[in-house]
Amino acid sequence: MGKLESFDQVVKPLVDRAELVRRLSAVLKTDCLLHQPEDLRPYECDGLSAYTQLPWVVALPENESQVQAVLRVCHAARVPVVARGAGTGLSGGAMPHAQGVTLGLSKLKKILEIDPVARLARVQPGVRNLAISEAVAPHNLYYAPDPSSQIACSIGGNVAENSGGVHCLKYGLTVHNVQKVRFVTIEGEVLELGGDGLDNPGYDLLALITGSEGLLGVVTEITVKLLPKPVKAQVVLAAFNSLVDAGNAVASIIGAGIIPAGLEMMDKPATHAVEQFVRAGYPLEAEAILLCESDGTPEEVADEIARVSDIMRGCGAFDIRTSRDDAERLKFWSGRKSAFPAVGRIVPDYFCMDGTIPKRKLAEVLDGISKLQDTHQLRCANVFHAGDGNLHPLIMFDANDDAQLQRAKQFGSDILKLCIDAGGTVTGEHGVGIEKINEMCIQFSQAELLQFHAIKQAFDEHALLNPGKAVPTLHRCAEFGAMHVHKGQLKHADIPRF
Ligand SMILES: Cc1cc2nc3c(=O)[nH]c(=O)nc-3n(C[C@H](O)[C@H](O)[C@H](O)COP(=O)(O)OP(=O)(O)OC[C@H]3O[C@@H](n4cnc5c(N)ncnc54)[C@H](O)[C@@H]3O)c2cc1C
């Protein structure tokens, strides 16, 4: 199993584990503080299960005051803190620190207020994404960002990762659907970011916190924006003989000025895995399928479906089906939504990569990924939010075979480099965590990374919040070979490293 290089995780707690437990016991109930190995084991990893680490302790506060108290104890004792929602993250963001506290937010799971007139809901961070839409459904409202993990993932985790989903093409990512956030600094101070109006004076700190992967503070309350449920939604399922044709259809739909409610692509290995699992009715002979959802009034939907179908046909679709009712619409989506577990069923392990590229580069990058399968002697299935250019190559391997694990990691790294070379980014919605931290050294210059560290330092002087994640140290980049060290001299050696 994977271990992180130690230089990113250097911390010097001022207390030992027993003393930390004693201090935390003073602020938490006994059943809210776990420190026996068998109790810690369930927290050893998140969705990136190739990396595991037991924390010193797990703290499970029941309210915001207890979150403050835990953070104050850790700050005083210089103990690292890793916030954790539901642990479904795919980039290792919630993987524990060996001498740290894993701060689980699962007990903060109340829906505090629903305002159907302002179309807002105020919720605690441990509330599941889907539970928000379920709670506001009686008002004919819903919360738009819909990660495929929405049945389990927490809204706090969504804010920390700036999560996306099928409907984010039209309705935006988490950052576009959050109105206000309360969060606690490492010193235990509560800050409220955002506001009730459309615009707020000052710097947009709400956007800074969204996607900050637990590095700047702990989110304790979120006010999310709600949307009226569309009167009608319909899905077109189209089959293509090549990924290039399907990619061209995506570019042509967006180029025609259509922003569908969702526009997703899957390649043949992915559709085959899915069909064995949920039988969504996908055409198995297709090299690629597209799922395109329209929503709105019945007239708007009919018009958009007709235009989209024409474009798909013009781009070579040989089979086009339109959902006849909501049950069939959900059946079409069921395959896409269960693509990850479907692949998980047929192989011992997989890495779900996450990179974003300009849509016009889709065919080129997919061809590159296909060639990498031969280079690394591993198979890969592709599922992606095609409308956003957000790729999810699923690299299949067996982690019990160390050689395969190493090849899979290199395969993933090479895919991210392809994305960067194509003018894209190393993440679309899953965050950086530990998974993509080395590739951040390629994506960003030394000067940019130093600015990131300066922001981190403004919030967390001693780098106690989620150290070793998301933003690489310059030493790590030098070690990774992505930064020039002249005669052993690192540039700006005087600047604090995290
Ligand atoms: C099958 C599957 C499908 C998925 N599909 C999608 C998808 O479609 N779109 C997508 O974007 N993601 C997807 N994901 C990834 C994952 O579900 C999201 O990143 C999700 O937002 C993580 O939420 P969580 O509650 O599980 O957070 P965790 O995994 O517990 O934590 C994630 C990160 O957030 C930080 N964090 C958690 N809570 C807080 C808090 N309250 N305050 C500060 N920091 C916090 C953690 O430190 C960590 O860095 C998928 C995962 C799986 C397993």
C-alpha cells in the first residue's frame, strides 16, 4: 500500500498522544473520541483506498462549539487536523495524518432551515447531498449539484472539494450554488463568509474557501441555493462508431449554443461494465455513447431534443433513443451513475482519475490515453462529463501486485500530464488531495505555488490543517523533478515551507 514521503508531513506536536487524548477528553464526550486501533481502522482512508494511514485519534464533535474546542486544543498542542465528511473523496483529501486528529463532521447532520421563498436551505456540513433535495422536495425545489456519490457524500465535503456532477454543466458547480458558509479557523474562531445579497463587498472569500480541501478552515454550516424542479426532463441516448464522432457531437451541441442539463460520454469498456451491473439498456456495439438531458417546459424540451438529435445524427450517431417517461430517463442515467461501482465489480482495484481539457482536444487526449494502456499494460475505461471536458479515466489494476500498483500510479500521472499538455487542468471536481499533488508542480510555477502557500499561511500559520495535501511544498516539487534546484540551492529558501 502507498505511503507518503515524509517531508510533506513534518510536524512537531508539543504533546504526546496520551496527553492529546486527555485534553480532548475534556471537551468531548467519551463516545465522541476514538483512539483504540480497532475504532480508528474505519477512518484509515477515503475513496482513494490505495493509501492508508491510522490517525492518532478521531474526534466526532456534535456541534460547532465542540469543533471550536477541538481546534483550539490542536492549535495549542500543534497537532495536525484532517477534516472528514463521509470519506467518499477520490483524491485522498481525508486520509489521516499519522500524528494528527481526524475531525469527523458526521454528527453535524441537521437541516437547520428551509426558506422556500428565498429558495435557500441552511444545513450542517454532515448532511448528505441527496438529503437536501429530499428535504426540499415538498416545496417543489431541489439542490442542483449532483455528484454520483450524492447518496453518501456530505455537503461539507462538497464545499471543500467544489464538487460537480451531471447537472453542473447547466447549473454550475458547488461554488455557484452556495450562498453562505460558516467556518472555524484553526484558532477556533468562527467566520461567516458570503451573505444574503447577490453581491458582497470585499474579497470573495466564499469562493476561496470553496474547493480549499480542508486546508484553510473547517466548514460548520452551509446555506445552499435551491432551484425549482423543472416541469419536464428528457434524455437522448445516442450510439456512435467512434469516440471522435461522439466528441464532435459534443463540440457541435455546445457550438450551436445549446447548454443541456447534462451531457455525458462513456466508451465501450465502460458501457460493457455497466450493462453487466445495472442493465441500463446501452447499445453494446457502440464505441461510445452520449447521454444528453434537456429540462424546462415541455415546449422547450421538445425543441431542444429535436435540435440535439439532429446534430447527433449529423455527427454519425447510428442509434438514437429518447426516454419515453421518467422511469426510462432514470434507467438511462442509472448506468452512468453507477459506472464507478460497475468497474469496481469487475477488477480488484481502480483509480478514478479526474482531469479537465478543452473540449476540442477530446479525441486527441482519448487517443493518448488509449496508447498509454499499451505502455503500462493496464486497461482503462472512460466515463466523462463531456460537456465540461471533465475526464474520468478508470485505471484498472490489482493493488496486491505492487508492480501493477506502481504502473497504475504512473499511468494516472501520465494522463494528468496529457491534460496539462492539452491546455487543461489536473482536476475537474475531485480535488488534488494526495493523488495529484506531484502534478501540481507541473501545472503551476514556483511563483504561483508560493502565492498559494502565502494564502495558506494567512489562515493557518503553523500549517496544521490537512498538511501534505493539495498544495505541494517546493521541496516536493524539487524531489519530483519538476523544479530546478541549482547546486542544491532551492530558490527563496527563506520562505516557510509547509
Ligand atoms: C462512487 C463515487 C462517485 C463520485 N462521483 C463524484 C462526482 O460525480 N462528482 C464529484 O465532484 N465527486 C464525486 N466523487 C468524489 C466525492 O464523493 C466528492 O469529492 C465529495 O464531495 C466528497 O464528500 P465527502 O463528504 O465524502 O468528503 P470527504 O471525502 O470526507 O473529504 C473530502 C475533502 O474535504 C475535506 N472536508 C470534508 N468535510 C469538510 C468540512 N466540513 N470542512 C472542511 N473540509 C472538509 C476533507 O479534509 C477532504 O480534504 C465520487 C466518489 C465516489 C466514491
